Amino acid sequence: MDAGTVIVEAHADLERLFAAYDGADGGRAARFSTFGAIAGALGVLETIEGELLYPALQAQTSRYDGDIERQLEQAHLLDLLAVELAAMVPTDPRYDAKVQVLLQVFRLHVRDEEALILPEVRRRLSPSDREQLGRSLMERTGQLTGRPRRGW
């Protein structure tokens, strides 16, 4: 599986988690549990992008440094929102609203990444390099999944 496919599938998995949050039966406890899965998946995605995807593109060209910096700042904002949510209780009146803001920032991140970054990865990296990067992304995802995040 190539790198772009790995990232797009991670985006789709997160969209499904956000949908599960919105449709969670059992009220606040179910939403809180689903948010935990969202936060974990976001953390893994941010890490693999920052450690592997963006450096692979930057190694080919510095032309997209500004786009990559914006992606990293969006990831930082996602992280800040997730940390704030982790410190809140689901009964907080702002909890659901903050999750919705998290979703909006996530969708902006996805839109920009899929429109700007992934096409350049496809153009700049050979098919075999994209395959190798995809394997590295999946391997690192496996290493990170289910592990607590630093600073949480």
C-alpha cells in the first residue's frame, strides 16, 4: 500500500470515529469513550505525518515547506484541542462544542493535506519509494496504536 493510501485511510478511519461520536448511544459516557479513540487515532496520525510523511516530501524539495508548516500547525491545534478535551468531563456544557471544533479543524487539515501534500508525494516519490514509505507509515502506526501519548 502506498503512502497516500495509508494517509487517506487514516483520515477515513477518523471520520468514522467522529460519526460514531455523533451517533453514540448511551449518552455522554459513550461519547467520552469514543473521544478517547478519536484522540488516540489523531495522535498516531499526527506522529506518522510529522516523523515520516512530511520529511519524505521535504527530502525531495523544499518548495512545499510553507504547506508542510501549515499542516504541522493544524496538527498542533488538533493536539491542543484534544488535550483540553481530555481534561474536561463530558457534562461540561462546552464539551460537545469543542469536539465539533476539533472535527472542523481536522477536516481542514484533511482537505489541505489531500489537495496539496499527497499529490506532491505522488509526483515527487517513485512508486517504490511510496510503497516503502507506506510500509513505514503502517509499521509506525502499529508501534504507536494504543500507547499513551507523551504529555497526556
